[in-house]
Amino acid sequence: MMIRKAKIIEAHERTYETAIIVKQGQSVTCMKRDLWDDTHMWVWCKADDDGEGWIPLECLHLMNNNSATVNRDFNAIELTVAENEIITVHEEVAGWCWSENKKGDTGWIPYKKIDYCSK
């Protein structure tokens, strides 16, 4: 995906102060699943270091109902942003955008809370 500027159309507050951070090939335990925004399946996972958080199903290779291998590096931290803030979107995954604010902070924001700038 091409890196794009975007404007926040609805403020977003980080849900959790800590987030699961996993590397490609790492095993995780799958705790529960949720269909986010009626479109994207997410899985609540627990890593060996006891970190827990939501990972998009598309980032996992399910081994069985309770375990999976991560198929890409993933950091589940969300980014707190204010309405009208301008951000840079680096990637879209499962209805969320990996974004960066002007201070250099990074994290996920729901795609429905941003509007891509024309330039």
C-alpha cells in the first residue's frame, strides 16, 4: 500500500495501554474470536511472554481452535488521535490503519475514523 496522508474525522482513544507484539513464526494461544465491523475476523491471542491482544485472522495460520502461528510481525498497539488531526497511514489491515502522528507515535486507528486527503 502507498503511504498516504489522512485526516481524523472522529477522535480515537487507545483501548489498552499495553498490546501484544509478535514476530512472524511465533506461536500464540487463541482465546476467542470476534467479527469486527461485521466484516473482519479478529482473534484474541496470548503470547508466550503473557502479552495478550487482538490479532487479525488474516495475520494468523490457525493450527487448531486454540493455537496459531503468526504469519507476519504484528504490534496491536492503538494510536490515540484527536478529530481533525492529520496523520500518515502506512498500511491497512482488517479494517484498521497503521498510522503515525506528527510526533512520530505509531499505532492502529479504525479506518472508519479517517478520511484520506486528496494530496
